Amino acid sequence: MPSPFNRREFLKRIALASTICGGAGYLAWAPEEYPFSLKDVTGLRSRPEPRQFTLPDYRVATAPGMMEIGIGRDMTTEGRLTKALEPIGGLSRFVQPGDVVLLKPNVAFDRAPELGATTSPELLEVLIRRLLIDCRAKEVRVTDNPIESPADCFAKTGIKAAVERAGGRVLLPDGNAFRPLSTPDAELIKSWPCFYRPLIGVTKVIGVAPVKDHNLSGASMGIKNWYGLLGGQRNQFHQDIHTIIADLSIMIRPTLTILDGSRILMRNGPTGGDPAYVKPWDVIVAGTDQVAMDGWAFVNLLQRDASTLPHYLFLAEEKGGGKIDPAGRIQESA
Amino acid sequence: MRPFFRLTTVRIVSQLVFLGLFVFGVWATWTTRMQGYPVSRFLEIDPLVALSTLLSTGHIYRYLGWSILLLLLTLLFGRLFCNWICPLGTLHQCAGWLFNVRSGKERQEQNRYRPRQVIKYVTLIIVLIISAFGSVQIGLLDPLALLHRSMVTGLSTGWDWLLGTTSLTQLQLAPGTAERIYTGSLWIGVLFVVIVVINIWYTRFFCRTLCPLGALLGLVAPFSLFRIHRDTDLCTNCDLCLTRCEGACSPETTLRVTECVGCMNCIDDCPENALSFSLPRIVSAPARPTPDLSRRHLVFAGIIGLITFPLLRANGRVNDANYSPLMIRPPGSMAEAEFLKKCIKCGQCMRVCPTNVVQPAGLREGGIEALWTPVLNFNIGHCQQKCSLCSTVCPTGAIREISVTEKLGFGEYRQDGPIRLGTAFINRSRCLPWANEIPCIVCQEVCPIAPKAIQTYDEEVKDTFGHLVLLNKPFIIPDLCTGCGICQKECPVTDQPAAYVTAVGESRSQERRLLLRYRTNPEES
């Protein structure tokens, strides 16, 4: 079959060829700043950009006349939580109706709650009910990045069951949960992978930490608990744990910190392992200055000498994470 | 009478010139010759390299835009590249010409179109899908990458051995060095030999059936201005045009434009002058503009492509949980995931490395996905301080171009520090001073870092024979070590060196770092 070929056809073909080559040429050769340019002179342009994020300040304004730290002692979890919150104005001063609250317990290990290595599920259950019912929070999320299998840690510490009974949501750290967090004032973790997805939409953050012996740093309490928000190669942190914990004290500014003094791990921390190391007690500390709270708990709950306060508390004070001396800011409910 | 001017003559000259340029390029890519200049040009005009790295990274590195030249050539003249330029195509044709000796009738039968020729399009689709997911595997079959890799790691060592016994050492590829070694080159060589030898039975099996670049150009060729035209008025259907048809493109019936490699043999062989390579004609047999790629083929290729990527990745070698301590990449390499989006396994970095430290990876380091990508083997060589040749030859930026200043962390790069390839360690149970009371300390002596990244605990002891010896027991300062590997290379415990480098601490990846912070001398800062 003869194919008609004339000048028009020829020009069309030429136009097609030049359009394809011209388009491809533009994409490949236009300088990088030109629109649609795909050129990559250095090879660095195609490197994925680390999508850093920053955390907002979750604190609420201090009310005049209120204490910063409250201590509650009672036989029941319910009672000691109420008493601890009383001097600082009660839970509803911190959480308003409609808030999305993130609770960060310590679920680091696959251990029974009786071993004192993790936050007690009873406290979480009571706290979540309060947040949802009394404070009318819209949602309560509970998350941690454990050392061992996250699903197991949450299940075997009893925390998953407690959270779900109370109506909260457990969020596990899957591979997509993290993004680099920018903390310009930190010394060693200026940019480090941190929970991102679980924090989307969160308006209030409450740390709920056990009080534990910790062989490297002295003690693991309220500040050290934030270690569990981070991902990445955390095993490097032990090269300078005190600076890291001091960095944690300014990395996140939580709404509230609660120290769970119901099972205090006195020895062999942070894992424990023998119920004999655990001192059952009746205290809860709630407050907004983690540095002072950790200092107080170190002396009064772990019953260590005040002259042996962990070095990180001094570093944290220097960095502005809080003040060690609680005088005039702390009150124990009657 | 044969006409004086024949296209086939021009073609043969073109083939010889480009084959010569390619070989010259390989030869000239050497630190005392043209260093990193000439070789990459071939791979940079390869549109398959540009397209697959565009799919994987979203960008076009450095000179890959030159592949438009080849696109333009194909839009004008069809798949001419395959039979006029491609040095591997030339080798195939040559092998067939020399060894595939048959009668004319048999040859005509052999050069008929075969349905299996569609395989190359399926291959192309599969590798492009994998590329889009982030794993560039075109290099396994791309003719230029394959030929370069085979020449360098498979053939060059034999060539250099042979010439080393003569006085023609200037023709050696790596003159003045110890015998070049390429680990695993047997399999690279076997693949090459198989695809060339197969020409004895199946003419240009690789080009017709496997070549993904040929497939890509074949998809562009139907838009070309020129093609082979058969004047149906003159044609007597004698099939003589098939006798030396390189592409098996059916010139005797409906020309398959996607298969025609423009060898022009059919024009020579036509006794009636019915065939011509020209602009569209009024009197001409119609051509078939598309390959025999059915919807089933597409679905099949799509499914295979989708399955292959997770299979390649499942070994965890790319992520930071299961990376190999041996996966030490050349200086300037991108982080592993980015590296695999770019590396086409062409082997130019292995060719240009003056110390032979850059080696084709086996299955141990990165599995199939990273097969034949460059890794540093410090038993064979070390990474020289004032050298960044591998980064200048890399056509795709898997090893991005760096200067020596950047590599060493001098000048404007002081803030970033040196590029670290890994970190050295001392195996105290194999180290002579540590384990055997024998003074040694070669590793500390050769360490090129200032101040030295290897320091010693010094101890005077009385050895077993009663001699007083000073033992300098080495230890590594990881803050200073750049992982250049000279300590491993020079360690006298040569089989399993007591000083050895592993990948941890490499600066291309944040996740594979070793130290929380690099200690400095307070007096310096």
C-alpha cells in the first residue's frame, strides 16, 4: 500500500522529533533552579530531604498561687493521683475538653508490672478514665518505643489491656512512625528520629514514668522517660548519657509529668528482674518541673544521698530544663 | 557491478571507530593517562541509563542529558545505534561473521523474525518497574555497562598478564601495578562469554532477544524519519535480503521497524535494488511500527516487576538492621538506598582505581540486588588519600563527584570532617604485639591521618626467650579513623588481618554512625 508522504507530513515528523528532543533536552539541561528542570549537577539534589519537624511547647500557663509539684500518698492509686494533682490545680487545669492527649509511659521491657521496670497499668487506667470522663479529652493515645518487641512489651506489661479497658488507644512504633526532630538547643540530638505520626494532632503530652535505679546514669525517672519517644541508633546514647538526658529535658516541654511511686525499682536497673528489688510504695508525684521532681524522687523515693544527685540534673538545670531545688514550689497533700 | 559507495562500508567504518574508541577509553582511563575523562562518555549517551536513574531518583545526573543525542539519532534513523555504534553489537556481529558459518538458505531461515524477540521488551519493562521502586538493575544487561564490566574485570587481567611477559607494557591497562585482581570476575566473564558464544547457534541472540537498550530504542524507532523501504514493484520475493539481516526484522515482508538495527546488508543483497534506506516513499511495502507486545506480556512484565523488588530487598542488606560489615563503598558514595538507585554496575570505578581496592561485590555483601556494585576490599588494596578518581568516572552519581579537599575534610569542608568509609578495629588475638609478644606496629606507621588514628599502649616485657622487647600495642581512635584501610592492607597477618575495617561509622549514612560525637583536642578548638 502506498503511503502518502508530502512536505506537510515531513514537517510534522520533524516537529515531533524536535519537540521530543527539545522537551527532553530542557528537562535534562536546564539549570537546576529553572522550573521542571531535572538536572542534578552534584548528585546531591536527588538525595531525599530529611523532613525535620519541631515539637510545640505543650505546657499550659502557670496559674498564680498554684504549686508546681504535688505529692500524693494514699493506699489506692485513685487516691494518690487525686492528692498529687490537688496542689497543682487538678487535672482539668491541664487538659481541656476536646484535647488530644498523648501519654508516654515507660514500656521499655517485656516484663511483668510487678518487676517495677515499667509504668504500672493501674495508674494508666485511672489516669485515662479521668482524662476521658472528667476532662472530656477527645482522645487519649499511649505510645512508647520499647527496647524489645513493642507488641510484646505493651501486652506483657499489662499496659495494652489497661489502656484499652479505659478507652485509650495504643500506638506502636512502626517504621513509618518516625521523622527527624529538630532540637536546635540540644547538644547531641539536634536532629534525631522521633515519633512523628503518633504526635499528629496531639495537643497535650503527659509523661507517666516509673522511678527506677539506672546503672549508667544513676536513676531513670521523669526526664529519662522521654528516651522512649526517640528512634534511630539510641544505643549510641550511652557514650554520653548525662548530656543526652539533659538534652531530653529540653527536647520536649510536656504538659505534665507524673512519677509513679507505687513500685520503686531500687536495684539492678533499668531492667530489675527480681521482685525483691522492688519497693511497693504509696506515692505519686505530679508536676511541671521534671528536674525538681526527679531530684526530689531521687532523694525521697529511691532514698539516695542528696550529694549523689545524677550529673544530668545539673546539666539539665544549666540548659533550662528546670530547677533542681523545689523549695516553695512543692506541696504534699494532707 | 557493486556500487562504489555503499552504506555498509560506512557502517563498518563507524563500528570499528566506535569499538576502537571504547577500547581506547578503557585503556586511557588510568591515573597516568587521561584519568577519568574519556570512558564515561559512552555510558552517558545511553538513554537507558538516563531513563532508569530518572525513574529511580527523579533527576538527571551531570552529563546523562547527552543521551538526547542517541534519542535524536534514533528519531531520525531508527535503531542505528545497535549496528553502527554499540561496541557489544559489533562484537556479536563479528562473532557471528567468524563462527556462524552456514549456507545461504539456512541463514535466511535463521534471520526470520522469531516471537522470542519480544522478550527484550518484557525485560525492559521489568527493569524499569524495579528502577521506579528504587533498585537500578539495568546494568546486568545494558550492553555498554555489561561490556565495560566484562572488559575490565573479566578480560583485562588476562590481557595484562599476557603483555606483562613482553616489552609492550604500555599497552597494559594497569601498567606498573601488581597483578590486578577482581573478585568474582569468573561469573562476569562467563555471562559475557555465553552471550557472545551463543552467536554460533543463534545470530545476535543477545541483541535480538535480551538487550534492554535495544528494546528502548526499538520503542522510539517507529517515529524515525528514515527506514528501510521495499519497493513492491521491483521485489521478486526472493528472500535474499534475509541472508545477512542482523535484526531479524522481516525486510522481505512487513518490515518490523522496532527490530531493524540498520545494518543495511539487505540493500547490498537485493539483486533487484528494491530496497533502500530513505525517507518514506510513495511505492513501499508498509511497515509494522509496534513490537509484538500483547496485553498479556504487559501484565506479565508488570507482575514480575512488582514481585521482584521486594524479593531483592527482603534480605535487609539495604536497611541498617542487617547491613554487611563488608559493604564498604568508595568515597563519595551515596547512602546505600540512594546508591542502589544509581549504580549501573559498569565497573568504571573498579577500572580507574589505582590500588585495585574497588571490587565487584559478590552475593555476601548485598545479595543479588547489589551484585557487581563496587565495594572496597582492603585485603587487596587501600583507599589512597589524594585520589578521588572513582568519583569522577561514575556516570550516574552513585559515587558523586568529590574533590580531594572534600574527601579529606580540608578547607571549606573542615566543618563536615573527612569522608569516612568505615572504621578500623584491632583484633587483639591476632595482633603480633597484643597476642604474640612480637614487636610490629606497621599499622600505626602507615596510618595517614594526622594526628594518627592508631595509637599504642607501650609496654616493655621479657619474651619467652628472655629478650627484653618493647611492645607497642595498637588501638584505634575512631574519632580520627577514616576507614582508608591501609592498616588492613599492610598488616603482616595477611590472611585475616589483625587490623581490619568494617562499614560501621561510614559518613554517608547517619544511621550507620558509630560515635555520638567526635572528640577533639580541647587545645585545637
